[in-house]
Amino acid sequence: MIENQKIRPAQVIGPLGEPLTLDSLPDPTTTRWVVRRKAEVVSAVNGGLLSVDEACERYGLSLEEFAGWQRAVDRSGMPGLRVTRIQHYKTLYERQQGY
């Protein structure tokens, strides 16, 4: 029976090294997504505080949009989440991969 229960941490470490809890995550009505807020949501999902589906539902995100945030963090860290630099980091990543 235990294997069917979801065990969730009470907090995870956020992108700036601070503890994140469900209460300290960005407000579900957030419309202005700055780098820090995006990184907090990605950290919450990566740490198990939220599932991908819960994050998408809570913040009104598409799976593709969240996956893009996650990819950007994996490739370039928080700077990869900057909207004005997406093309730069995408080109840099592709060049490193030899595309």
C-alpha cells in the first residue's frame, strides 16, 4: 500500500539557494513571469514539490511552455530563461552540440 502513496517533500531548495514551500511559490494568478519565478516553478517540479501536471494546471501553462523553461534551465541555468536572450542561448547550445 505504501508504494501507492505520494511522498512529497515539505520544501525544496530554490534557484537562489533559499527554501521553497508550496506557500512561497509564485501566486497562481501570476501573469508577469520574470526569470526568478520561472526558475522557482522549475525547481519545485524538479524537487518533487509539484508534479508537472500540477504546475501546469496551477499556473495555466501548457506542457510545451513548461518543458521549454525546464530545457532552458538545464542548458543555460537561470539566464536561459530570459525572454530577450532565448535565441542567443538556443544558438549557443546548438553550436556546442554540433548542429
